[in-house]
Amino acid sequence: MPTKNGSGRGSGSTATTNPPGNQTPNTPDINESEIARLKVDQLRDRLRRRGVTGTADMRKDDLVKALVKAMKDGAKKSTSARAGSSSRSSSSAKKSTSSANPPGNQTPNTPDVNESEIARLKVDELRSRLRARGVAGTADMQKADLVKALVKSLTDDSGASSSSGGGGVRRGPQNSKSIKYAQEVTSVDDEPERPGRSLVTTDHAVIRRWAEARKGVPTTVDGTEHDGHAGVLRFDFPSNGREQRLREISWEEWFRAFDERRLNFIYQEERSDGKQSNFFRLESPDREDG
């Protein structure tokens, strides 16, 4: 029988091996004690949402360890991504001050809008990109005006994304009721309010994690490409059987088309019965055909 100390508490291994709060250095948002109080089904559910498989036969202790590890790995990736973004922004700022007419981005606070690259596009490419973003009346515009219009459209979109904290819903005249009543997700740490909840996001990390957890491959519908750019965007899931009409593309190309067309990603993590859901839809707030 374990002895008791002066406070009357047992001096056995429980107090030592299960200290309260966060036992993982440099991860203040990960509270192991709270995780350990979750039920087995809750642990499996959270691991499933993070793309961790093979949890069906795991005991509670192993589930707790797996969730802590998944959260730690996610925190490290997030920190690394922020550091990389800061480094790129700093490099861009140095270049922009090196001359009176610097290459690249000359618009403050819009690191993803590269005016020099836009100016090198052909007139037809400029009109196509503006049309995809819902900008009309480009037929009679000169190239200089087309460049200005595309820069303005991209800058406005970048500003809207920044003000919403990233991953926010894109708004426009064609927003559907699905958007209105869906839960907005802005980071991989956001959890659905309940099973079967309709969700909406524009966050690349959220979309990619969702697709990869289902072994989904980024694709475009063959034959719908235009001006050398991806056409109708889809995911190809092995559970549905590979579709011949879908052509695999890179994540970079998929997200470039997703952002240029100002699409929203409407989806479910799981059905109302708790089973994983593959439901998703891409929707444009600027035009009905998305």
C-alpha cells in the first residue's frame, strides 16, 4: 500500500505520471490533462478529423498519446508556415525598395499580387482571368487597363481575405443559402459544432487535409481547361472508383484556379450518423455556375 505524505495524498505513481496541465514544452495550447479526460469515442473522432487512421483497435492511453502527437505536429507545421511566410514577405519588402521601379509586387500589404507577372500576361489571358473573377466589360479595354483591372480585383480579394483572418467566406451577389447557414472554418483547429454540420472555408490547409484524409486527389475535368489553366475542379476519391474523365493536377494548380475564381469550399467532415463524409461542393459568390 502506498504511503501518504503530509498533505494526506498518496505518494504512488499516479500523481507523478499524470501531472495536471500541459506536460509538453513549447505547446501552450495542448493540455494533456484535458485530452486524457475525453471519452474514447471523442478521442477517435478528433483523430479521424486530423487524418489519423487505424484507431479502431487502440486503447485509451494510446489514443491520448496519438492525439497529443497529432496536435504537436500540427502546431509545429503552423509555426513553420508562419515563419516561412514572414521570411518571404521580408524578402519581398527589401526588393520593393531597391529601385524606383521595382519588379514584382508594388502594392502594399498584398504579397500574393505580383504586378510584373500580371503585366507579362497576354491580352486574352488577362481578359480570361478577369472574366473568371466576375469582371465584365473587358472586350474594349487596352492591355494597360486590363492589367490595372486585374491587379485591383486581386488586391480587393487579398484585402478581404486579410480582414477576415484568412480562410474566410468569399461574399458576392450569388452567395447561396448553403453559405448562409454553414459553419465558417478558418483553420485546421476549428471543430464542427456537431456531426453532419455543413461547413464552408477557403483555407488551403483545411481543404487539403480534408481531401487527403479521404485519399482524394486534386483533379480537373478533362476537356474543360481554357487558356492553359485548369477547368472544372474536382477531387478523385478511390472509394468512388477512379473516374477516367478526371485528370490529376498539382495542389498548386488546383488552389490557383480555386483562388482566381473566388470559390468557396462547402463540405462535411462527417454525416449525422458520425460516419466520415465525402460530400463537398465548390461555389462562386460572383456567378451561379461556380
